[in-house]
Amino acid sequence: MSNSFKNIAKSTSLVGGVQIFRLFFGLIRNKIIALFFGATGMGVWGLYLSFTEMIQGASSLGLEKSSVKQIAENNLDTYKRNVTIQVVTYSLAIFSLICSIIVAFFASKFSKNLFGTTEYTNGILICCLVIFINALTNIYKSILNGLREIKRLALSQFYGILVGNILVFLLVPFFGVSEIPLFFLIIAISAFVPTFLHIKKLKLSAVKVTFKEAYNNLSSLMKIGLAFWISAMFMTFITYLTKSFLQEELSVSVVGIYQASWTISNMYIGIVLSSMGVDFFPKICNVIKNKEETNKMINEQIEFGLLVSFPFIIGILIFAPLLLTLLYSTEFTQGASIIRWQMLGVTLRLLGFPFGYALMAKGKAMQYTVAQFIFSGINYLFIIWLVLNIGFDGLGINYFAAYVIYVLLIGGFCYKELNFRFNSVLLKTIGVISFFLIITGILIHFFKDGLLFLLGVIIILSTSYYSYLELQKKMDVDIVKFFKDKLKI
């Protein structure tokens, strides 16, 4: 077991570095935007972001994910590899260009639907250009990832994040809310240029591809990526509908508060899950035919995710109002209750994420897609019902309730398809975490501000010490020394 935990930790620490850097600058950017533009500006930012992600997701067709796998598989066959690179490059570029042009024709309608007015039409047009540039950037990132040029990929992302955010920081004082799409354009160009330059340095040779080869290659890519695309597209669409609904029923400022709350509640867990997923998916594919090994790997992955995350979960639950003030402004503190409900959902997300990868590795794309559809749909329906019946105070409960149903559903699929069982070690960890979550909930209910924060620090230290001991025991290594060594590398 120790080797398994070492491998998971190594992958998480390496891949997570760039994600932490992105998060750091993203938080600073959000703070600056919140200070200059307020909750309304954050709401406008969130609506534009959901819109661009939705259209971008629609034009990708899942090729960004499937191309990584196919390029990596053909890495030793230069011709097949280059054929895949050319096919995915031209396909994604063409699909994104077509989508951008179509959206541009209906820019005023999108502005009316998203903001309730046509005043944001020019912003939608700028977002069309952002969508196309981001598509090209994602193509090149997929190629670098597939070729295992991890260093080039990390460096290109590092410089893109650094330059893009510094430019935004410098320009925020001179721009208004109506110029927010220009920030998206600056960030998109800053990400594209270093990625493009690193691709050029590889000097990949062009090959002549017949129509039949292109068709077969694209069909293969589509089969692999379609399930990911459908579920991701639906989730992005639901996010778009959710923010539009909140804007219509409550206000744009509430959209900003909801966006800020979601960002805080998912920022650390997003890094953990994306980092672990890079290592977990190919490994689970290799052992998926062995039910015993599959069960062992899923249990270990869930346990590791919980151990490295739950001190941070407790910390965010306790310090939610303070985090909103520090990262945004006092205008956002009413979002503390949203964060706390969402953090309970995030805990369940840690339980459910390996199940999705396991189903895809098993080839059960339908079950994976159904689970994602049901989660997104229930989340949206819950938020409508809660807002209409409770109002602002109902926000966040929807996320937790939807994840309860999602984990039961996708866990049931894994029970049926993989004969999955929680082992006793994981059940013990879940029991300890549940105990600390209950204690934290009691503290939040009965204490406020200073005393709550003081007691919260004691709980955080206790959970951190427990996680430290458990990880050290399972990895058979000094955790502090382990990460120091990795940082030296």
C-alpha cells in the first residue's frame, strides 16, 4: 500500500504545482475585481465566464481529452502520431471557428438572454474571439500532454498565467464593468502565445493525410471523447442556466456572491482532484479487468483524497466569512452559508470522483453520462425550488443534496459493474471525518467570530495531525521530508 500512496502523492504534488500557481493569481485577480467592480462586477464576470465555457465546451466535442490518449499511444509511431495531431488540430480549429461565427450572428440575443439587455452585445462578440483563441491553446496543450512534454506544458502555462494576470492587474483601474470581456481576451492571448511557441520548438513535421485516414482518425477520437463531452457540456449548460436564473430571480450581485462562494469551496479540492486524476485514470484502465485490484485502487484513491483534503474542508467551514472578506470584500460575507453547504457537497465529491473514472475505464460510458446528467439536472431543479421557496438562504443546499444523490447513484453503478466495496480502513477514515464535521457544525451553530475561530484552530490542528499520522503510516515515509525532496526536484 505504501508504494500506491507514494505514487498518488508524487503525481498530486507535481501536477498540482501549476494549478496552485493558477489559483493564487486567480484569487488575487478576483480580489482586485471585487474591490473595483463590487459584487455586480463579479456577477458580470461570472456570467461571461459561464457563457464562454459553454460555447467552448460545445465546440470541443471531447477531442481535447481523447487526443491526449491517442497521441500518447502512437508516440513511437511518428506517422500515426502526426496524423492524429493534424486531424485534431484542424478539426478543433474548424469546429471552434464555426461555433464562434454562429454565436457572433446571435450576439444580441445572447446578451438579452444572459443580462436582460442588449448593452452587452459587444462583449459577447469579444467572447467569440476568446473562444476561438482558447480552442487553439487547448489544442496545443493537448499535443504537449500527449507527447509527454510535461516541462514545456508547465512552463507555457506558467508564463501564460503570469503575463495574463499581471496585465489584468495593471489595467483594472482604467477599465469599467463593460470592458470585462477585454480581460478575457488578454488572458486568452497570454495563454496562447507561450503554448504556440513551445509547439513550434518541437518542429513537428507535417504529413499528407487522406480523407479516409482523417475520417477514421476523427471517428476514433470522437468515440473516446464523446461521453466526457456530453456530460461536461450538459454541466456547463446547467451552470449557465443557473446563473441566468439567479440573475433574473435575485440580482447580478447575487450571481457574483454565488460565483465567489463556489470558487472558494472548490478551489483546493479542484486542485487535488485534477492532480490525482492525471495519475488515477491510466492506472485504473490497466487493472480494470481485475476486480480485486480495482477495488483496492478505488479505496486507496478515495482515502488519500479525504486525508489530504479534510483539514482544509474544516478550515473553510470555520473561516468562510473571513475568507470571503479577505479574498473579495465585506460585501460578499453573506455567502458564508453557501460555502458551508457546498463544502459538505465537496466532501461527497471526493467520494464520488474515482467512481466516474472507473466506469469510463470499464467502458460503461452510458452509466457515467447518466450519473452526470442526473447530478446536473437535480442540482438545477433544487436551486430553482429552494430559491422560489426560501430565497437567498436556500443557496448551497442544492449542491449538497445533488451530491448525496450522485454518490448513491454512481456508487450503485460501481457496485453492480465492478462489485465495489468500501474496505474497513476507508470506512474508519470516513467515520473519523464525519465525527469532525459534526463537531464543526455544532461549533458554527453555537459560536460566532472570535471564539468560533479559536475553537476552529484547535479542530484544524487535530484533523491535520490525524491526516499526517495516517499518511505517514501508509506511505512509510516522513511526509515533510517527502515534499521537501519533491520541491528540490
